[in-house]
Amino acid sequence: MTNISNFHLLLLLISFLLSVSQSLSSSIINPSKVKQVSWKPRAFVYEGFLTDEECDHLISLAKAELKRSSVADNLSGESKLSEVRTSSGMFIAKNKDPIVAGIEDKLATWTFLPKENGEDIQVLRYEHGQKYDPHFDYFTDPVNVARGGHRIATVLMYLSNVEKGGETVFPSAEASRHQKTSKADDDLSECAKKGIAVKPKKGDALLFFSLYPTAIPDAMSLHGGCPVLQGEKWSATKWIHVDAFDKIIDKGGDCKDMNENCERWAALGECNKNKEYMVGTSELPGYCRRSCKLC
């Protein structure tokens, strides 16, 4: 009886060690896979940041929940539809499952920025002709800055290859003396030749900073998603703020969910798209304050 118990304990120990090993390996970063794209703005590509399995998993989670992407209004901060951004997308909660949690760990390890400073991962699909015109990721309205401050960095993870187009372009970037101009690359679209560009490659991740180390917005971080000319583009965006995006900003005691669908709606980005219902105000609280991380 004792021998059987010891054997079972050994199996449990082996299983535990394997799970710990897998968890640690998922957040190991290899600096040799990182290449500088630009210094003005600061931008870097990590080749093979995500595995094929991780890319496919994010796409599978997103497919059934996609909605037309929106942008933040420059004055009010409210989300609105715009021809500036024609993709479709959805948000995946940080602890959705072990695979998503592992990706979050890798992101924090590579960027040296806390997980709580990041928004949920947004998965995006760009079909033929769809694009995102050049824009900044830092805010110009006081509403969005109130939660977590400015976005200091963005990690754009490519979940699929694209036959033609779909590049990420920095039209205001300053090319170094040793950097080949994009115009010399026949594989790039005309849109991508208007600046320093990164071709989407499944598993690669692009990290760029929207603020200088002094926390001043970097105008050279202007960037856009070129139109997809052939094929389909899947990507996942992680926006990271200067302060905790998940922090408690509600001091009152009335902070709870009043609808069983709140968590799912929050994962779809409704906290920003439908603030009146989801968040509300101090005088008239919304129905999903806990899922919107106000407490």
C-alpha cells in the first residue's frame, strides 16, 4: 500500500514539475530574435514571438465574436465607427485560459512593463481592402487618459501571413544611414513604401513606443495598417499604459455586475463602446462595473 502511494506521489510530482517547466518556458525571451526596426520612433520586431498554436488559438477564440472596429473620438474619447479603421475585432480577457495567460506573461517579460498596465488583447481581422489609416496610439482626449494614463507602448502580434499588403508602416519614422529604404523592396505595397514598414509574418511581434522616456508623446510614432491586397490578415494588439489599467478607480461600495453577461460583454470591448450601460456615472452606476474593472 505504501509503495503504491509513493508511486502516485511521484507521478504527481513529475506532473507538477512539467507544468512549472512549461509555464516558465512560455515566458522565456530570447534577445537574439529581436531586431531594431527604427530608433525614431523606438520600434523592434521579435521573430517567432508566438508559436503557430498560440496564433491559431487566438484566432479561434475571436472568430465567433468579431465586431466592426471603432476609434476613439479626439474630443470626447467615445468610441465611434470610422472609415479610418475598417477591420473587425474583439477583446480577450487576460485570464481567459492558460494559453492566453502564457502570452500575457511573455508580453510582460519582453516589454518589462507590468501586466496590469495593459489592456486586454484585441484580436483583429483585415479582409481584402481593409486598413487602418495612420494614427497615434497615445490619446488626445482627457477621458481615456483618466484610466491608466497614456499608452506608452504597443505590441502588435501577427497571427497570419499575408500574400500582399497589410504591412505596418511608420510614415514619419527617421531612417538610419545603414537602413535600406523600403522602396528597394519589391514585395512591399505602395502604402508601405511611404515610410519604414514591417511585413506581417505569422508569429512575429512588433513592439513600438508612443512616448519618449520622458513621457512626452512621440509624434514619430505615427503608424498605420496598409490595405490588404491579397489574402487575409489576422493580428493581435496589446496596448500598454504608463499606469495600472486594471487599478481600482471607484471608491464607493456599489461596484458589482448586475447582468450575467457582463464578463462576456466586457471581453468584447463594450466597456468602451457602451459606457453608459456598462459603466455609468457616480450618480447613475452602470450594470457591469466589476467586469469593467472599476473595483
